[in-house]
Amino acid sequence: MLRSAIKHLTIAMAAALLALVSPVQAATEIQWWHAMSGQLGRQPEKLATDFNASQAEFRVVPVYKGNYTETVSAAIFAFRSRSQPAIVQVNEIATATMMAAKGALYPVHELMRDQAEPFVAAAFLPAITGYYADMAGNMLSFPFNASTPILYYNKDLFRAAGLDPNAPPKTWPELGAAAKRLRAAGAPCGFTTSWPSWINVENFSAYHDVPMATKSNGRGGLDAVLTFNNPLMVRHIAQLADWQKTRIFDYSGRNVVAEPRFQHGECAIFLGSSGTRADILANARFEVGYGMLPYWPDVPAAPQNSIIGGATLWVLRDRPRDEYKGVAKFFAYLSKPEIQAAWHQNTGYLPITRAAYELTRAQGFYDRNPGTAISIEQVTLKPPTDNSRGVRLGSFVLVRDAIEDELELAFSGKKSAQAALDAAVDRGNRLLRQFERANPDQ
């Protein structure tokens, strides 16, 4: 009996030792390069951590690679050296450029079909799917952080200026009048804007239902021509330039340079991305109000609907097959209503699916947080037209730079609004023709 017991103990110890030295099946790692920093930068980390905890087969690793341009550039360089990630976050204005790189991309509708993961385009908001789908409606990338510009205002400064803190200005004349009173009451800056071209040219055009370019703003072909040097746009930029003289409007710079000026109470009104809400609430020491974008009331079609910004997730080819199975499962996870609702509520980005919007409303989030539904209400204000489905133009990062170069000359008084916009259109069209010649098969 003793000999038998010793034998069984030896076998058990051998089995335990074998378990210790045997290799454990490692989770397949999936690199996700993104461009989100600050308060928002914590959200990709949370999404990846929660997904990784929900299963053991895959491990998504988010890696911050700088701003959007730096992230895309890093991915292109990595692809050339065969060290690309499976997923890369790309901003919306690079959509046409990404579409031209067919051999490097794995369209999301194909990925989800190949991996047998549920993916129904109709479940997503039309204002979002229309931007990232081909002309047949097939989704090319996965919608992620979709935003739209809205109006933020400092309720404390409104009260000090004798303005109704619960009545944000709705039109451009109302905004000008309110900003003038705020300046008279001591505000250093009436209003400012981030992303000058996105808000004051691209969204302005969509919101007033006027074309920014031919061919449905580029959706109909690479031979589109810019047309935003129209009388309405000229009037708008001329008015901003005139307000600039007394800092009723005060130009702050490109990208998100204007945000701290609002957060620190210097500018009373701010036109910026709905996706900055988390950063604003984390830094502002005053009560924040929200409103829709202003419009010129004598334009019959206004307000139409705003268009989206932000970014989307593109899948790159030539990664191991197992990784694509994990990417598809990760996208299916991100599509869940409860995940999307939490993302929307925590960031200010749009809920990308109808179900996430309905869940957020059913949870009472909009009732508890007045103004937070404005972004989704504004982007779905009316059914989109050819002028308000978004802009899809080649090399648009460079086109936008040209626009903002010329806007700065108008705001500084060095050029008239007409001359600045004419120059922006001329420079932009030359860039479009270069892109068209470089992509003859598109």
C-alpha cells in the first residue's frame, strides 16, 4: 500500500511539474495605433482592457503614435518595412487618400464577412456610414470617434453680461450681438473657433446646404472642382474678419489651439468638436452651456445638418491570419449598444449606432445632462443632401492647409475675403489635379 501511495504521489508530482514547464497558449496580440491624447487618450486604453478581459484568445494593444498626421505617416512607413499594425486610426479627411491605397487595406465589410462576424451597415447612423462607405454602400473602415462641431458657452460670463444663460445664440447675427455684449462686460474674447476650415468652411457649407465642390463634394469622382468661393462664404469670412478687429471674434489658430482659451475663461463662446466635451468638463471652472452651430437666417435651406469629423479604424493587410479573426471580434465588441453608449456618454463623440443612441436616451443620460444630445440632433437635423454628406477629396489634408493659410490672411486684414477664398480654391484645385493624375485608376 505504501509503495502504491508513493507511486501515485510521484505521478502527481510529475504531472504538476509538467504543467509548470509546459508552454501556456499565449493570446494573439493585435497592435492598434491611435492618435488620441489627453483625457480622451484614456478611452482607447479602457476599451482595449475591457475587451481583453472579456475573452482570452486575443489581446488588443493600443499604442499612441502622435496626432492624426503622425499616426498615418507612421503606419505608411511601417507598411513599407512590413511592421505595420493590424489597426490604424485615420482622420476623416484622409478617407479618399486611404481609398486610393487599395492593396494595403482590408475593407471592413470584407473582413467581417470573411470572419463571419455580424456587421449590418443599416445599424449605423447614416450620417456616419455615408462618409466611410463606397458608392455601393459597403463599409470600408470601422466608424470610431465620430464628432461634429457644436457651440459651447460660458454660462457664468453670460450671467455677468446680462445674457440669458439658458439661451445660446442660434444665428450668426445673434452670436455677434452676444459676443459684443460679452466684450463690453470685460470678456477678453467674445468667441473663437478650433479647426477653422472644418467648422467655418466645410461644416458651414453643409449647414447652409451649399456645395463645397462639384461631384457631390468629391464623392462622385476624383475630377471634382472646389467651388466654395461663393457669395455666401465670402460674406461669412468677411464678417468674421470685421469682428476680428474688435475681438468680438478672435482667431486663435489651427487644430485645437483655441480650446484652452475657452477652458480658462478667456473666450466666452467656443465653436469646437463635440468630442472635446470631456476635456472641457475636466478643465473648466465654470458652468458650461451647449448650443447648435449658428446659421445665417436669410439662407432658406439653413440649418440643414452638420457633418462629421473625428476618425475611423482602418485594417491593414499582410498581418497573420489569426490577427484578423481578433480584429473582427474586437469590432463586433465595439459595436455593442452598451459599449457604444458608454463611449458616447464618456467622450462626447457621437454614438455610431441607432441602438446606442436609443439606449443612451432610455438610460436618461440626456435628461440628466442637458445639451449632450445636441451633437446627434444636429447631425441628423434633416436628411442629408449631396451638399451635406461630407467631403471626400484627394489630398484633403493639404487642401485644408491651403484653406487655412488663406483664412489667416483674411482674418489678419492682409487679403479681402474674396481674394483669400479665390486663392484657396485655386491652390486647392491644383492639389486635386495632382492627386487625380497620381491615381488614374480610381
